[in-house]
Amino acid sequence: MNAGLIEATVQCPYCWEQIDVMIDDCGESQQYIEDCQVCCRPINFTIEIDDNQQRHVHVSSDDGAD
């Protein structure tokens, strides 16, 4: 397990701005909410780890629309 922080760029589902975020590289799938750095609205983050240990970052709005 390679614990640490990695940088990822995502697009806010509200204001559509590209933002840089730090992702906890705990080696496990996780889900959490973090506010957008531009519009301050809550973004749902889902981090999935596939069978090849590749990270997949998905973001969605609080109302469920992507």
C-alpha cells in the first residue's frame, strides 16, 4: 500500500471550472464530499481502485446529476 496524497484535476459539476484537488492515496476505494474551490458548492467524490490498482476519480453534484 502506497499511502500519501496525489494531485488530480477534475471539472466541477456546477460551475464547470477545472480544479486541482489532492486525493488520499490510501489504496482503497472511497467516497467523500469536498467544496469546489471556485463556486464553493459541495462536490461528491468517488475514488475507485480497479484490479490493476489504477485510480478512477468520479465527481458529481450534490443532487446526483453529473
